[in-house]
Amino acid sequence: MRTPVAKNVKKLSTRTSARGAVKAASKPKATRLKPATKRSPAGKARAHKATQIKSAKPKPRTVSRPAKAAKKRATAIPKKVSKAAPVRAKVASKTAARGARPAAVVTRPVPPPPPPPQPTRDEAAALKAFEAAHREFSRGHFAEARNRFRALVEKYPSVSEVTARSRTYLAVAEARLRTELALPRDADSLYDRGVIELNRGDYVAAQELFERALRREPEAAHIHYGLAATRARLGAIDTALKSLERALDLQPSLRIRAQRDQDLNPLRSDPDFEQLVFATRDQL
């Protein structure tokens, strides 16, 4: 049998061993230094070189905030640029180098205008009658012109444009016929009235007055000369040259007046006028 003393001794020994184990666990283990080994000269050189390489590595630099912002702007992705901009700049540079060229003008063919409408039978007949009446009016035959215009208005009332113009000429012809009753009867008075109408620009009335004066005095050179000037103003070149030739035959001194007369300007481009007025200048 075991005695109680022995049992207590055993408990004490177990407690002591447990405490020793706790203390041994809490104490740090002592590191044992290995004895330094002797290195060879080559090994010492390699170790020294490795130490120099480690000390040569660059240390990281601290970058300030403004520098970081500048770096961020430099590395920022640029905005999209249209592809047409560099192409246009390149074309503009080439054009400036070669010299500006005129832009090509594209001309489209212009369609021809539509043909004018053909006149009806009444319109063609009315136009023909109007031309015949106007021819008599321009010659100063107002009685014949009045009859023709009156017949035209009565026969073709549906042709409004032609009849309207015919009524205008009819009124003028009737007014001229009324004034004939108040005209003077002698040639000199008719010539004076003709000169007044010529200066006023009413060449048709002047031509009629000069013709009336010639019926009363056919050999009056100054009346033939006035008639030549009036016909020249009206554009009747051939009849004007005939009247001028008759006037110079009757009175050669009128050549000096003809050389400066502005009423005869429409005749100056005709070679017959040069021959009539300037051919015998030395004989005057």
C-alpha cells in the first residue's frame, strides 16, 4: 500500500515539473553562434561586390503633388481629332506650294426655250393689215392710213393687241387730218412749219409739210434739203440721198451746210454722201 506521504511527494514533484516546463516555454531560446568560417580571398571579393551592388540600387523618390498633376496631364489621352483636319491641311499646303488654281466651273446645258406659239389665221391677217396701214402713216398719207386702220378695227375685233394699237394710230391720223384744214397754203409758210416740226422731233409731220410745200414750189432747193434731213432722221437713207442730191443740184452752196448738219448724220457712213458733199469741195 502506498502511504499518504508518498502520495503528497508525488503531487509536489508533478507540480514542480509543470512549473519548470512553463518557465522553459516562456524563456526565449538562446541562439548559438556558429563559429566564423574563414573565407578565401575570392570569396571575400564576391561578398564585397554584392554589397556594392545592393548599395548602388536607386532609392524611390517622392513626387510632389504639382509634379504628379503635370505628369497626369502629359500622359492624358488626347481628344479625338477629326481625320479630315490633317487631310485638309495637307491639301492646303500643296495648293499654296503649287499656286492657287481656279475652281472648275460645272456648266449645265440650258434647255432651249420653247418655240413661240403660231398665230392664228385672224392674227396673221390683222398683222399684215396693220403693217400696210402703218406704212401709209409713216409716209404721211394720213387719209389712206386712217381708212386702213378703221377697216382693220372693224374686221378683226377679236385680235385685241393689234386693234388697240390700230386705234392709237387712227386717233393720231384723224388729228393730223383735222390740222390740215388750218395749214397755210403757200410754200414758204409750209416750209417754216416743217422746220418747226423737224426741230421738235416730229419727223413725220415735218416730212408731210415739206412734201406739201414742194407741190406748190417743186424747184425750191431749200425745201428739198429740208425733206432730205427729215427722211434721214426717219431712216429712209435712199430717199434722203435723192432729195439731198436734188437740193445740191439746184443750189451747190448747200454743200457747206451739209458738211456740218447734224440732221444728216445718218447718211455720213454712206459712200454716196461723201461723193455728193465732199467730192467737189475745191470747186466751191
